[in-house]
Amino acid sequence: MSVDLVAPVLGDTVDGERGACGDVNDGGEPGGSPSAPARRGSEYAELLRLVRAEGLLDRRLGYYRARIALTVALFAAGWAVFVWLGPSWWQLVVAAFLAVVFVQLGFLGHDAGHRQVFRSGGHNDLLGILCADLLIGLSYSWWIEKHNRHHANPNHVDRDPDIDAGGVVFTKAQARARRSRIGRWVAHHQAVLFFPMLLFEGAALHVAGIRALHARPAGHTRRVDAVLLSAHVVGYFAAVFLVLPPVQAVAFIAVQQGLFGVYLGCSFAPAHKGMPLLGPGDQLDFLRRQVLTSRNIRGGRWVDMAMGGLNYQIEHHLFPSMPSPMLRRAQPLVRAFCLRHDLPYQESTLTGSYVLVLRYLRDVGADRSAAAASARRSD
């Protein structure tokens, strides 16, 4: 299911971000250096041989068994405390804890979707379906299809679903396309609104998965999704409203789902937002397509755990099936390879990455004059 990217590193920039993209356009419009023809395709094969020689693509069953057991145990413990505590405003602390556990379950589903966990595709799918559909309430099949399109064409304005315009616009063209006054106002202030809007990301993902499920033709995958998603929805709401009075139940759901969305969004946003955009005329080989559009987050093992390995976004995009605990070991090898081949290798601190993302969203949304002119033409 998963897909197996011009200049040397320069000095530090915002909060320790390293690297430069030469003439690559990262200002909300596709184009620039990536339009050069695809070339040197054998470079990725060379890198792949180096990675395989180090055993970095080998499965890590022991690690994943322990991680699955721990995450499921924390999930069960959270709900056990929820039942034991009963009606209490302390349940909002439990809601925050379960938001973190939901995201960690999402990371497991992500790894399973990329075939990182087991050798068997069926076993990976089973883990992914249980984590996503049953325990979190997200459609696994919908997410797999969407995420694979992202991996095939990261930051491509026509092909990457992760930069489709929604509450947030990611290109100046999307900003100019806003017609309503409210839409233009949100786009213009989206840098300030970004983190508050993430409070609704969890709900948006639930709804998108359910809508995709209804649109999908009847079949085995749709039946499995429907049964497990229904089981999650019924079990989740029944547990919350049977244990808590209505006001506390609503507050619990708002906190749990809101923080789930914030945590999930803060884990994925730094990887590509603010990196160069690709358009229809950009012809890049796989190596450059992935490296040019990805950013790593520096940090220790706590950052690795908090972000589920997504802080090694360059390595992950180059080798999606590489088990997440191996990404840290692959990083020095990949970085050195990129430097030898004059490829940019973008890194930032976690806080620095958010500064860059917000700055990018501000610059894209600031094209208010063009948006206003477009709106006047439509009146």
C-alpha cells in the first residue's frame, strides 16, 4: 500500500534551521529549480544499497510487540481510570491523557500502513484497522489511500491531498480563490488561527473518513470499516454518557478530541509546511522529490517518542517501510549522502519548525489585495 527527494548545507537560520533550497520556490507558489529534468536516478539505488547493507530495513518485531503492548495497556488503563473516577471534573485530565494515547495509537497505525511492523501485509492491515477504526475511530482504508498519494507526490499542488485548501490555505492561488469575506479574513489571519483550528482537526478527520466510507462502493473493505467505526462510535459515546452527566460528558469529549487534533497536527505540520511546492512542470527523480520537500526535527529520544519517528521525515519519505526505531540510525548515513551529492538536508528544532510554518502561513495568507481584487471581479 505504501510508496518505497540544491545546495550544500549553509549556516543556521531561524532557531537553528540548517540548509538552503537554492532557487526552489517556497513562497506559496510552485516552480523554480525543481523544473529541471529528472536525472541521476541511480543515486537513490546507491543510497538504498547503503541502507540495506546496514540492516536498516529489517523488521523489529521485538520492539513493536513491546510498543503495542505498552500503548494498548495505556489505552486500557486510561478507560479504567475513567470508569473508576466516575462523575468528576478531574475527568478532563483523563481526557487529556487519552488524547495522547489516541495519537500514539495513530502512530502505530501509521507504521502498520507503511508495512513497518510485520512482514505479512495482512498482519499489518489488521493492526492498522484495529488501531485506526476500532480504537481511534478513523477510517484506515481512507487514510491509507490519502497518505499514499501524499508520499508519492509530497507538496505537489495538484497531487498531494495534504495541501488541499480547507480551513487553511497553503498556496497564494488558494488564498486568491477565497470568495467570501469570512474566508478571506481567515486566510489573512491563518497564522494566528492555526493552533486554535487544530482543536477541530480530530473531528474533521472523523467526518472525512465517514464521508469517504459512504462514497465507497460496497465491498469487504467498506463492511469492515463500517462495522469497526460503528463499534467505536457506539462504545465511545455510550461510555462517556453512561459514566458522566451531560455537561461533563460534552466537556470530556471536547477536551479529548480537541487535544487529539492539536497533538496530531503538531506532529505532522512541521514535516512539509513551508517547504518548496512542486507543480505540473516540475520533473524530479524520486530522491529529490522527497528530500526537497521534507524537513527533519532535531531532538533526543523524547522527541522521537512524542512524534512517533515523524521527526525523521526525510528518512521516512525515502524509505517508508523502514521501521521507525531505525530512522535515527539511518539519519547520519542519509545526511552524509545528501551532502556528498549536493542535496539539501533541512533540519530545524521543534520550536523553530513551528516558527517557519507560521511564517509561511502568514506570507501565503497575506496576499489579501489579490484576494480582494478577485472577490470584486466576482461581485
